[in-house]
Amino acid sequence: MDAWRERQALVGRLVSQGLVRSERVRAAMLKVPRERFLPGDVAGDAYLDAPLSIGSGQTVSAPHMVAIMAEALLCEGGEKLLEIGTGSGYHAAVLADLVSPGRVVTLERIPELAERAERALAATGYADRVRVFVADGSRGYPEEAPFDRISVAAAAPRVPGPLVDALAPGGILVAPIGDATGQTLMRVRKRRDGAVAREDLGPVRFVPLVGEFGYPAGF
């Protein structure tokens, strides 16, 4: 496996498809070695544009979805970003490069995944820019609020109120909203006066956001 060539080819396809549009997103996706965030049995498929199993009933998002969400966040650099759903840690690493020289706080409800992601982030040089916590992501992380950007990698029945509250004035939240029958990617912007505007970015499919302001376990 020539990971670098495969990564270049994948990002090139995403650019040609119009899914990667900004140089910031392109550079982040070229830099992060997706294969190093995956279990050994699927690492060889790292540059397929498909979701892959990471254990515990969870998946790492397909690269095209990572690109769509990264572009939707409209990062300019220097932001403090909250990610809900650490999973493998791959998306957190992309986000860390996206907001550089800012930083990322990422929440994962499954301790085993959080520990594995933390090790992968440390091994790939992201330990100083990404902090991983085991927590109910639907409640946000008040200890570090407010956040300039919030990225939610699991579908909730509605935009969780605590996450909107944690968004800084002028901030942007991107989250899939819906259930197993249909989801839409929603972009929420908080104006300087505290009012929010919502924008539908199209259909998506994610695992459910389990938590107090999401779905019950086993949904």
C-alpha cells in the first residue's frame, strides 16, 4: 500500500467532484494519514471513499463526508472547535489542521474508542492540538465553552440546545439532524445578537447521537 499516493488520488477525486473547494480543506485532508487511525483489518481500505467499521458498532465517516462537513464549517484558522463523536480520531485530526493554529476538543461516549483515538492522535503528532474526553456529546462541554465552531458526527432528532448555547457569537455549528429514515445536514449560525439562522445542506446518513439530548442507547 502506497498510502501517500492513494491519499493524493483520493483528495484529487474529491476536488474534481467539487466536494473539496478550499485550499485549507485540501491541505488538511492531504496531511492526515487516515490509515493510522483505523483498525488493522480495514487499514488497507483507508483510501476507499467509504465509511469503515472501527468497532463498538461505530464507523469512521467516508472521506467525502469529512470533506463536506469540513467545508461547511467555513474555518479560517485560529478557531476553538468542539467535535462531537471522536470515533477513530481521524476527523479530529483533519479538524485540527483546518483550524490551525486553533485547537480541537473532541468528545466520545465509548471509553475504548476514546482511548484508541487518543493513542492514534498522539502517534501522528496531534496530542498538543486535540484534547479527547469521554462524555455525553449531546450535552456539549461547558468547561471549555464557548466554541467558535462545533462539528457533530452523529445524527440527533433536533439540534441539541446545549450545543447551540455553547456556540460563540458569530460561530457555526454543523450537525446531521434526523433518524434512520432520513437525515439532513444542518448549518447553524449564531449572530452577534444571539439569534440563530439555520441552513439545510442536503441529505446525509450518520449513526445516531446517543445521549440526553439525542437518542437513547440502542436506538
